[in-house]
Amino acid sequence: MLNQIKLVAKHTYLGRLKKKSFWGLILAPFLFILVSAGIGFGIAAMQSHDTAEIAVIAPANTRQALVNNEKDLNIKVSSIKDESKAKEKLNAADIDGVLNIEDDKGTLLTQPKSTDIVTDQLKNFLSKQALSNKAAKYNLTEQQIDDLKNPFALSSKVVEKNQKKDSDAASAVKQGLAFGIAITVFIIVSTYASIIGTEIANEKSSRIMETLLAASSARGQYFGKILGIAYLLLTQLGIYAALIILTVLLGQNSEMMQVVFSYFSALTPIFWLYTLFFVVVGTSTYLVIAAISASVVNDQTQISQAMMPITIISMIPYVVGISSSAAGNNLLVKILSYVPLVGQSLMPSQLANHYANWFEAIISLLLSVVFLVLVAWFGQRLYAKNVLSYSDENALKQLWKAMLPTKKSI
């Protein structure tokens, strides 16, 4: 039996590995990144970098300060000082804005076609200028002025036992990890469930299945195909992991990589191994269910019907994972983190953000492993029952009938 499983797994794995479609699947994320980067670069390159010309109606010292810092603020202060004349020029689109400052309050008038003005930067500059004006009014020294300009610095830490982790990194992980894993699992499940479904459907529609079962057992075909497709998944993940490690090693001295490291400083290699193993277990369970569903189809036309349960089930962790990216401490999210087929999209984020400890994370993983074993054991019986059954009936109805206990005749 073990030799049969190995032979089927090897045949399935190598057969798919040699196909261009698999390598297209490997390259797809990189093509997406390149296209997105190209579009972003094109938008940035074509964006207008013109300097906005604005009329400043303000006290002389404030106006002069703006003139002195035109380059930093990316503006050009117009020579117009009369408010009514400035508004006329604005309406005629001769200038881009009118800045009116009085009693520490300002109003910036623009029009839809005006060149963009970085209002946040302008606001910060004017706030500091107003503070300087008040300091001069109260005869404060330069040291006192500098002391007033220094903002209150608040840095927080997430403390867990003897470790301290930057809360900025933990917050970024909280917002992105559940979201990222949910999307990744959904894409993997959708792709590989379709692959294993197509593999079985091809053999049934061409009537090769009878020949294959004559040379081996249904159990060998069942576990062999699942194992072969799982090898493909591990190959893809292994390639990505190798590329990530290579990128880290080559770019560890670059400033951009240092910024990336700061966001992931709260995560350890053990955590990533746990997450990878959990994702593989979760997606393998979906592959088992896909093999069971595909066993009832007759040809390619019924694949979409047979894969519908997989699509519906995989949408649950996808939706919950995205929704929980900002609500990790929610009770429902915590409960669902222990549910097989869902936990792989939630528990890693729970663990990374300290909503769950390692003991709870291991329990969730073990539950998923046990569920995988039970589904695989139950599924091989359904597969053997249906793989040589041919019916024009709806695939979902066939699947439902197959799961019902067979009535014994008296």
C-alpha cells in the first residue's frame, strides 16, 4: 500500500511539476508585483510636480517666513497682498490659492484645478510660526522657545514575560497578519483544490480510472493524489521561502530592509515555522475535501459544481480573517481560532499579537491535525465508493447521497 501511494504521489507531482501552468502559478505573484509597481511608478512620474502659487494675506513676519521657506513648502508666494484682488486672481485661475491668516487662524482657498498644496506640511509650519510669535510676544529666550517646540514623546512597549517588543511593530502585524494569511490561504485553496479536482475529473472522464485501480487500490490513488498535490504546494512555498531568505541576506544592510525588519521584529523564526506548518495542515484538509468532492464528477463540466462546497467553506476564514485584522481581541474571533479549517487564518495573528499564548496556539494546531486525520480517513471510504460511479445527476446531490449511510437490505 505504501509503495502504491508513493508511486501515485510521484506521478502526480512530477506530471504537474513539468507543466507550464505550475510555473506560471509560481511567477504570477511576481508579475502582479511588477505590474503594480510599474503602474505606481507611472502614476508618480506623470503626477504634476508644479509649484503652487498662493497669495498670502497675513502679518508681515508670517508672510516673510513663508517667503523664506518657499522651497521646503513647495509653494511660491505671490506678490499680491490685497485680499479682494487675490480672490479675483484665484477665480481667474491665475494663482492656485489664497491664504488668509489672522489671530492664529488661517483659511486656505483653492479651486478644483489648482496645483496641489501639501496642507499638512503648511499647517505644521504655520503652527510653529504662531508659537514663535507668541514666544516673542512674551519675551521668551531661544532656549525656552526650543523647549516649547519639542512635542511630548510617548513610546509604548508590549511586555510579555521577559521580552519587550515595540508596539509599532506589533500594531502593524495586528493589522496585516490576519489579513495577509486569510488572502494567502484562500488563493492556495482555490488554486490547489481546482488542480486536484481537475486531476481526478480528467481520469474519470477518459475512463482511465478503471485501469489505474486495476493496477493499484482506490486508497493508494486517493492518498497518492493528495500527497502529490501537497508536494506541489510545499514546492511553491519552499521557493518563496528561499527567495525571501535570499532577499533578507542580500538586503540586510539597506535602509529599506531595516524598516521592514523593524515591523517584523516581534516575530521569531519559530513563529514563522508554526504559521507555515499550520497553513499547510489547513490547506491539506481542503485538498482532502476537494478529492472527496471530485470523486463524484463524470467530466470537466461538473468540476465547478463539485468545488462549490470548497469555495463556500474557504470563504469563511477569508471573511473572518479580513474582519479580524482590527478586532483580534473579539470573543468570536478567539473561539473561531480553535475551529479547524478556520484556525490557520486566525491563530497565527492571535499568537503574534499576544491574544493567545503558545499553549493555546499548539492546542489549535493539534485540533486541526486531528481533524485532518479524521477527514482523510473518512474521505478515503467515500472516494473508493464514488470513484467508479458514473451519474449525470448533480454533483452536489451525488456527494450528499454518498455521505448518507447505506441502507442494508434484509
